Amino acid sequence: MSKNNLVPARYVALLVQILEEQGIDCTPALGQAGVPRASLRHNDALLSPDQVIAATRLLTEASGGQRDLGMRIGATTGAGQFGELGLGMLSCATVQDGLDLCARYYVLVTPSFSMRTRRVGSVCELSWQPIQPVPYDVMVLAFDLTLMSFHTQLQGLLRDDMPGYDAHLFSPAPPDTQRYDALKPGRCHFGQGGLPSLRIVIDAEVLSRTPMPLAHAANLADICQRLDVKLIHHLEQDQRDWRAWVTMMLTEAQGHQPTQDELAAIVNVSTSTLARHLAAQGTTFRELANEIRHERACQWLREGRLRVSDVAELLGYTDPANFIRAFKARSGVSPTQYSKAQRP
């Protein structure tokens, strides 16, 4: 496995620390996930994505299913956990510059997710999306972690100048939404639909006028040179399962049917390059999209909780009649007939 397919072990280490402070024995879960406990003692330790996913799930299970683990990890995650990039952020002129720098090199910190920043009128929009296959439950935990880390670090920098902001999560609201009260003056909006993402909208002016504590242009230039070398190496050696990633993004999209152009833009490749990667794995975007759309439709129709029009909307059809025609062409029966045939 390429080293670029490995991810930092620091988040697993923080999760273990949080649970063991509660008296929870993490050794069995780590052993089952194939994570050597000794590796968690080193800040630069790396694990495979499969190890991180397995450890996260098994440790969450060992915790009794605590829902706030992502937020608790995020509350302890600062620039220090970002290594050289963290130092670079603190060396920027303003908070806005630090966020832009973080977005530029984010893949070096968390290779499974991308980060973007953009100015839209008077606000700054930040967004995070998965660029590697990540299971839904681990993704939700990761977005909680990112949101709390953003809030904690920004509050430490801005203090009394901390502005309100809006955080938009694609996932439905959890049963315990009150835990997000800790993010005030931030406001959380759940069930936003679309592709898997966390999006934060915040006043740009306060970010642009607030200086970073270690602002130093010469130090920043030196750090960026070193980060550029690492980024080029990462991009040259990058290996990923394109089919698995596209499948995940299509499966998790809510009320939206992603296009090939849209997915290609997320990972900064051309549409033709994404098509070549999929062809190398024996498939096309159209084949995957049609297959996954139909599988999701069948699942919801079998469950019988949604109307045909609701299923069509969730799959991104603007007209239910188009969904009915497409479903019948693939299965030979209408959605209503299929649903009735599945009932006992």
C-alpha cells in the first residue's frame, strides 16, 4: 500500500484517550481493528483507512454508542495536531489567510477529506467533503469533529469578537440535537441534502481583520515551500479506489443526482480523467449512477414507508413520471407494482 493511502493515527489516539478517561478498556477494540497500541504514542504515526474505520466503529461500540465522540475529539483538536501546517496557519497574517492555507494543504492532514474556502459577497464559505470512500457513520463523526474543531479554534482566536455562523450538514438531525448548543453563537442546520458535506458560512470581515498570533511572512514562506514539496509528492503517489468513492457519493447523495462533472470537480480532476479512472476499473459513471439509483429505489419501495413521489424526489427526479418510466424500463414493473409485490 502506498504511504499516501495511509492516514494519521492521532484521531484514533484521541478517541482512545477520551474513552479510557471514562474507564473504558480500549485494548480489545484496538486488537480487533489491527491497531497496535504502541503506534498511538507517536504523533506522526500512520494507519490504513481500513484500520481507522474499524477502530472508530469498534471504539464507538465499546463506548456504548456515545453520539458526541466526534465533537469531544474536535474540542481537543487544535493547530498543534496539524503539524507543520498548523504552524503555517499560525504564521499567516489573518485568520482568513490561515483558513485558506489549511484548505490548500488539507489533504496532507486528512487524506480522506477535502476542504475549500471561497468568498461570497460579505461572507466566507468553508466546505468539507469526502474524497475517499468513508462509511456514513464514520463520515458523520468526522463532520462533528471538524465542526467542533473549527468552532473551538476560532473561538480561541476571536474571543469576544466571535461572530455567529451557520453550519449546514447534509445528514438528518440526530435525536440529541441539544449537544450542538455548545457551538453557540453558531447555528446548525441538518438534513440539507445534496452530496455528503459540511458547509460553514461566516462573516468574512471579522476573519480578514483578525491577525494570527505568530504572523511572520518569512517563516510562512519557508513552511509553504516544504508543504509544496509534500503536496506534490502526495499527488504523484496518490492511489484511490475511484469506483468505491463514486459509488459512496452517489449512494449518500440526498435529493440530488450528482453529475460526473460535479464529482470530478470535488477531487480536482477533469471529467475525462475521472472517466478514465472508472474505465480502468471496468465501469462508467452512467452505469454506476443507474445501478445505484435503482438499488436505492428498490430499497425504499421494499420498506414501504415512502410514497413513489417521495422516492423520486430523494433520488433527484424533478418529475415523478420520469422516475416511474426509468424504474419500469429497468425492472419491467412500475414502482407501485414492485412495492406491492414485496409486501407479505
